[in-house]
Amino acid sequence: MAERKMINVGAFKMLPAAPDTCQECAVKHEPHMPHNKQSLFYQMKFNAEHGRWPTWKDAMAHCTPELQAQWAKILKDKFNIDI
């Protein structure tokens, strides 16, 4: 098994995401799907890299415009979240 190196997140250190999960959010999802914005791993890693907390737009930035629109509609309809 390859050595897993700690990730610096400000004053904290985290273990990297499990090898069988998304390396950005530590959640199992298809590569074309958004990252899990609610994942503490994603929030801490994103904040350490960008100096701010992630938004749903950040979590979907790598997705196609069509998928982003679908997710925006779902977030609005089901959770009243405007992105």
C-alpha cells in the first residue's frame, strides 16, 4: 500500500481521502458529478487552498453547463438554495 501523506489545512492536518473516493471531497461519486459541498473534508481542503469556504458553484465548477443547470434547479426546488 502506498504511503498516505497528511494534508495541511491551516493549523490542522488531515489524512488524505481514501483511495476509492474523490480526492477533492472524500466522497464516492462519478467524476462528472459535483463534489459534495457539505463534506467536511472538501470544506477544509478547499478553504486551505483558496482562503475561503466553498460554494455549490465551486463544487460544480468542473461539471458541464447542463449538469450545473440541473443541479441548480434541484438545489432551488428541493432546498430553496439559490446559486
